[in-house]
Amino acid sequence: MGIFSRLATLIKANLNDLISRSEDPDKMLEQIVLDMNTQLLEAKKQVAVTIADEKRLRSQADQQKVLIAEWEKKAMLAVRANNDELAREALARKKEHAALGEQFEQQWAKQKQAVDQLKLALRALNSKIEEAKRKKGLLIARKKRAEAQRAIQETMSGLRTNSAFDAFDRMSSKIETMEAEAEAGAELAEQYSGDVLAQKFQQLEATSGADEDLLELKRKMGLAPPAPAPVAAAPVRVAAAAQGTEPDVELSAAEQEELSKALAELEAEDQVRQVKR
């Protein structure tokens, strides 16, 4: 069993060396598995040598049994030939082979027991290495997940520092300043281009429309007097456009309203032109 003690010591030494060098876990695990496979191969060679020794002892023990039987036959042959002296020598040689065979049997039994134990240990070691191979993938996945979590935490820690938010606030303030300057420039341009007057008229029209809507809402709610009934417009007679040869034309109420709107627009445009002068 000394081979496996040395193997375990070697594996432990390799692991400690890899850890002490603080290598990348992926490379460490890969190297550990490679070392284990190499050491397992060496262990298999040692076990194969032990098995070969066990088979050789078995063969030698069996060979002694064959020699014992042969010398016994020779002793019997000498007895038949009335040569007791030769028979004694043959029996003495048989006894030597019997003693030697007994020693081989004892050594073979011990070697057989050692081989059986080595086979069990080798199978256990092989199972451990296969388990390590399977766990290697899980360990690498856990390592990658830990790296991702660490990267997220580092990013979050960086965002929690005041410098990041201060820079963001400075950029926001700078953009607000740019917007204010742009609005101020546009307002000055309107002051010098005369567009302010047009805007005032637009605001007046918008306000007038809002007042009418408010009055209409109050009338609907009963908070204001109802609108006066429309008065039928008197027919308007327009002289002919030519030399007065054509008869007068009588306008309807709708046509009269359109005419009034057109006149009002003409008067408004005339007032704007007078103000610009």
C-alpha cells in the first residue's frame, strides 16, 4: 500500500503548490485533473507489476507441485528396480521441492492478498478522479458566477461614490444653462425682429377665445344670463360693380356674416401696418 501513500502525498504536494502560486482556478483545476490522470496511470503500472509478481509466484508454486510428482514417480521407479539408495535420493529431492513449493504458496497467498487490496484501492482512486472531473465543471461554473457577481458589486460600488453623481449633476446643470441661454437668445431676437407684437395679438386672440369658452360654460351651468337671441339681419343691397347698369343684389344672412368677417380682417391688417410704420 506504500504506492498509494506516495501517490496521495504527491497529489497533496501538487495541490498545495498550485494554491500557493494563486493561479487561475480554471487552470488550477485543469492541471489538477491532468496530474491525477498521470498519477493514476503510474499507479496502474505499479499494480500491474504487483499482479505480474503474483502470477509468477503462482506459476512457481505450481511448478514445484509438478516437480514433486515427478520425483515421486522416479522414487517409485527406483524401488521397482530394487535400488533403494536411488529411491532415497529421489524422495529427498521430492522433499526439497515440497518445502520450496510451500514457501512459494505462502508468498503467493500474501501477494494475492496485496493484489486484491491494491485493486480495491485503485478502483477507489479512479472513482475519486472521475468524481473530480465531474465536479470540475461545477466548480468552474461557480467561479464564473462569482466573478460576475464581483463585477456587478464593483460597478455598484463605483456608482455609489460621490464623484459619479457629482459629474452627472454638473452635466445636468450645464445643459440647463445652455437651454436658458438659447431661450434668452431667442427672446432677444424676437424683441429686435418685431415678432413680439405678433405674439401679443396671438395671446389676445387666445385669451378672447378662452373668455368666450368660460362665458359659454357659465351659461350652461346657469351662472350667466343666456345669450341674446340672434337678430335677423336686414337685407343688404349691394350696388352693381359696373357702371350701375345692373340691378341691386340682395344678400342673405350667411353672406352678410362672411362679408363682415372679411371687412374686419382688412381693418386688422391695416392697423398692423400702421403700427409697424
